Amino acid sequence: MEPSGYEAVIGLEIHAQLRTASKIFCGCSTAFGAKPNTHVCPVCLGLPGALPVLNRAAVDCAIRAALALGCAVQERSIFARKNYFYPDLPKGYQISQYELPLAVGGMVAAKSDDWAPDYDIRITRIHMEEDAGKLLHDGFGDSDRRSYVDLNRAGTPLIEIVTEPDFRDARHAAGFFGYLRELLVALGVNDGNMEEGSLRCDANVSVRKPGAPLGTKAEIKNLNSFRFLEEAIEYERARQIDVLESGERVVQETRLWDSGAKHTVSMRSKEEAHDYRYFPEPDLPALIVRPERIAAVRATIPELPAVWRRRLVADHQLTPADASMLTHVRPSLGRYFEEAVRAGADAKTAKNWVLGLISAKMNDLGSDDAELLAEKVPAAGLAALLALVDDGAISGSMAKGVFETMFVTGQTAGAVVAAQGLAQIDDESQIVALIADVLAANAGPVADFRGGKTSAFGFLVGKVMKAAAGKANPTRVNELLKRALEA
């Protein structure tokens, strides 16, 4: 709670574009980056006589997201016309859902993940709608006087995920936004590309004294980064407290975040539902979702990221930080790690390799997709390489070089070791002979060690390893050298 005695009350509305090949009510492509106004047709432009037809794949995506968030998918939902006039809304209305949304009543439980607060986050509803187009202001010689309209995005399928005003901290709100992005990407529902606008967030922010009725809220629109969301909420919380402390009244309005100036700016007075004159979309029947369809979609839901993290910690004794690296930062690395463990690799050793050398290799490749690396060195190939180290056939330092050769040539670990003659010397008689030669040639360091200078031991180990061209088993060298020196 603030030193001033106020607390923030925050609710989120997340708009996620669904990963479908075509738009929600027509066959136009949803591909990003096409020449402006080329992915349009009479339906998404709202021309007279054009009729919408609901995209089945979009509905399945929306159901999958709803189930993953614990929502109840309603058997019957209704599309409505949300009437407002804006240059990038060619029909003059948006087809959305209002009174009867697709899903209601989900929840993300307290402390269910590493970001989660110690209180539940309730999901009010998830509804489907179409996106508007896009206004372009930059890159034109007269952009200081005009805006240009690209309608390629108009009609792209969206879900809007609306939370209850349960957040009390900007960090928790930003953490939830990050959680949703990871979840939707893992479900295959959204591509997570916030720079392209496929995932956006609005924040409703008010302040009050604890236990008092909810204050007047301001809505901050179109936030497309976790940092911007957190900064915008923090600024708006402080601004509203200042307004109230000065004896003035907070005005209900829509505001925008100026990321350069680090403050919110007023955009317009906040509309109420009646301002949009909602009424049922006359050209679309009710959406009926039968229980068997819900069951079929539920069967396609993969292991969710938070569950995966908890399992990695429980099954493989990973730290929460390591589990997060393997599932959140680069999830393909997590799959590679588990495949290596299933192929027989020790979990701790495999984790160290995957988060160390293999992660560095992906950085060199400029890729976050471990599938590219796995084409050269499959996870089972890594397990075989680590088995050679465990068996004493090669040393850990040798293994790194072997891995590089495996990556370049596509050969197995065994083939590389055989071709390069890298098999580690583990025979006691050979190592004893090497040690005898080294001790005979280094009387001074031998006397130093026997006189109590323990650092001389490392020098002698290095000499033995050099004599063995790095192929001697280091553990055996240490054991046998110590025995010889103490004899």
C-alpha cells in the first residue's frame, strides 16, 4: 500500500490475434507485412450485400485459450454489432460479443507460477471479435498533416481476455501479461509478436483507500510491452493519487502511454456500453458449441508452461530459475533437455550443457529454436556424448571439441572420437609409466610438494596430462600421482 494510504485497483483487457490463416468472417489472408490494402474483400470492408461466415479454426483457438485459463465455455454465445466510427473501421461497426460471450469465469490461482502474487486473478470473460484496420503516421512526407489507412488487419480474429480488477501491483499486472503471452504461444493460439500488434493490453486503473468503494477508473489503451504496461500503471496510480490529494476529482477517460515522455495523456472521455449501441449481429446465427467439441479441443491442449516448470523442478531437481530458462526464455531448449534425459543423460549434467554450451551455440546461430541445432546434434546424440564422459572414454574438455565436430559434420560422438583418436587413456599401467617419467624429469617440484608446497601438485598434474596429449583420465591421474608422491 502507498505511504499516502491509497491502494491501486487494476484490471486488464488483453487483445490477442488468433493464429489462423484467414480472417474471422472471410477468406482474406491474415499474413503480416503485405502491401497495404491488398488483403481485403467485400466482407471485411463491409460492402453492401456481403455476408460474414464464421471461421471454425478461430473458434477452436478461442476455446483452447478459454479452457487453459479455467473458463467455462458457454454452449450458446451471440455476436453483436459494436457501433462506432473511426477511419480504420470500414463498416462503421465492429462485430464482437457482448451480453453472451464465448466463455466466462476463469481464474489463475495464487502462487501458481514464479510471477504470481499471493492472491487469485479472476477472469471475467473471454469473447471473440474482429480487429480494426491500422492508421499509419510515419514514413510519409506529409505525415505531419495526414494519416494513412491500411485495412489489411481489418477482420483479423481476436479474443479479448478480461480480468476482474484484482491486481494491486503494477509488477503483478505485467507478470500476468507475460504469463498470458507465454500461455497463448504454447497453445498455438497467438504468435506473441507484440511489435507487430498481435498482442496488446489495455489497463483499467483506479485508486482508493483500502476497504472503500472502487474509485473512478482511467483506461490506458494499446500497451504492447510488459515494461510499458508496468510503467504506465505506476504513472497513472501516482497521477490519480495526486489528483485526489489536491482535492480534485478523477475523471473517467481513455488515456494513452507516451513511452518517450514517460507519462499518460488524455485521449477521450471513456465510453459506456450504451454509447456503442450494441445489438445482435443480424447476419450471424448464435454460436453453438457442443460438449463433444469442447472435449475434442481439450484433448489438443499441451502441458502448460507453469505445469511444465513445476514438473522439471520435481522430477529433475532443477532450480526454479533453471526451469524458467528451459521453458520460458527458450522452450525449445526445454524440449531438447528432456529428450536428452529420456535418452539416458544425467539431468544435472544435461542441464549444464543445455544452458551452457548449447545455449551459446544457439546465440551464435542467432536463433531461439533448438530444432535447428537438433538437426545436427539430436538430443540422443548429446546423451551419447555425455555417456562417453561418464564412462571415462573422453574428458569433459574433450567433449566440447567433440560436440563442435558433431555439429559441423553431423557424425555421432563415437565416430568423432574414433576418427580423431581421442579415446581417453584409462589404463593404470600406462598412466603410472607417464607419472614415473614426469617425476624423474621434475625433481624440484617433487621436492617442493613433499616439503609441503601443495601448489606443486597441480604443476605435476599438468605435466602428466601434457605427456598424455590430454588423453589421460584426469581423475585417475590425480589418484595415481598422489599415490606415487606419497610412496
